[in-house]
Amino acid sequence: MVDSIENITKQARQGSVAAIIQVLNDKLADSGVRTRAIFEDGVLQLLCEAADVDQLEQSTLVERVRQILESISPRNIRRVKINSRIVREQQLLWLEEINRDPENQLLWSQEITLTRPNLFKQFMEDLQSQQAEQAAGMPKTPSPRQVREQRQFKRGVVGGTLASLLLLLLGWGAYSWFGPKFQSNSQANTTPSPDSAQSPEPNATSTNSAAIAPSPSTAPNPSPVVPASPSPSPEAAIAPTSADPFADAVRLAEQTASDGKAAQSSADWLALAAKWQQASDLMGQVTTQDKRYSIAQDRTAVYQRFSEAALQEAKKKQGQSAIRTGNQ
């Protein structure tokens, strides 16, 4: 039963009018209100019917419908026109009846605009919903396009992971091979022998590690110490490059989505905006010969919208910070 309710809510969030009607009827059942709906010309026409006029009190009903719809956040639905009347027998053409004679057909009508949902919140809700379905083993019947996109996504993740492991192994091998040599050379250059503090007499040549003591008339001349050259780190030894911008963009998007859960300050949101923009740019580098090109084009636009939303959130945080500073 719980799975069925969650599935209906998910369909309503995706914009299914039938699912929206079912959710509204479930939520409004305690007040005796029944709903019907039609999506026409970019507006969700909603008809609320009840047996008593008191059950259709305008301010209360409008606010309650607004809260229910905004909690669902149905895709591509922003404008809603709420119509109310005393319950009647089933009428298939109720919208035409209302448009033809609204004064005699309706008690009242009011159009509202739903608040646009936060893109990051919606993205995280979709991600959590997918994870919950996978954990619960819920049967899914995705479309062929979704199956294809999921397969390409998994290949990109696996390929990126293998490439990262390969680079890590190469870096570790290079460090293991060259590191001891650089360290031994550095120690030989920076650690003088006990007798090397004094230089030999002029024209004297030493072929072993023992230094020749200077004559009493000759002042000691300390030999210059050669500065140690820093041993290269594994990252400097090998500059990691990747020939798969799709996989890089997917990894960066996953990391950015995870970082977005803890974002609070304006600086955090600016950093997220930059990462989303970088992920969008990487997707834009996928060539037309790549079989994932169509997916990359779609992800380019999606990541760009996320970057713009993060910038808006950063401006909002800056404004709130300025207001708090002014109040102090």
C-alpha cells in the first residue's frame, strides 16, 4: 500500500494529471471535497465540488490546494485555476459548461501560480527516490530510452573509475621507482661529511672522502652547500589526462550533487555553480561521433540550469548576509 502511494506521488510529481487528481482527492477527503482536473493551454483547470457551500470556503480551500500542489511540485505546471461548485452528476464536458456560463455554473473561481521548486532540491529528491527504489527492489518498467541512458551512464562511471585506478597505479609505480633515487641524491647533496667543513689547500685535489687539512697560514674556507632539489610528488611525475569528457562530467556532477547537501554560505553556492558549469562544459566537449552525444547534449543543458540556480542561491545568501550585517 505504501509503495502504491509513493508511486502515485512520483507520477504526480512528473506531471500526470490523473495522479494529481488522486493525490488531491486523498488529501481533501476529510473535508468532503472532490476534484477533477484538465490541463489545457498551459493551465491546470481544477474543479472542486462538495455537497455544502461551507465546505467550499474560498480562502481556506485555495490555500490548502496550493500547499498540496507545491508539495508535489508537478513538472511543467505553474498556473492553476481553481473552480468550485455544488456537486452534480457526472459531466464529461464540465469545462465547456463552465466556460459557456461561468456565472450560473460556479460559486467562485481563482487562478494561482505555484512557487517554482528549487532545482537542487528536486534533483536530490529524484536521486533519493531512485536509490530508495533500488534498495527496496521495486519492479520498474523503464522506457527503452531510459534503459539506454542508464546503460551509457553505468559504462561512463565504470570507465571513469578504471581510468582513475590506472592513473593512481601509474603514479604509485612512478613514485616507488623514482622516489628513492631522488631522495638518495638529495641526501648526498645536502648532508656534508664531517671533514668537508674545511677546503683543501690551493691546487690540491682529493680523490676520496677524507679532506686534506689546510696549512696554518691558510684560513679555512667552508665549501658551499648545494640546496636540495625537492623530490617530485606522484602527481607531478604524471599529469593525469582523460580522453573521456563524458565520464569526467558524470563524476563531477555526482560530487557536486553530494557537496550541495552541505552548502550554506554564498561562497559554497558560488563553488557549486562553478563545478556545475565545469560539468556542463565537459559534456559539451563530447563529439558528434560519440554514441553518447545526444545524452551529453541533454546533460549539458541540465548542468547549465543547475549552475544558474546555484548562482541565484549565492546572490540570495549574499542579500541575506547584507541584511543581517545592516541590522547589527
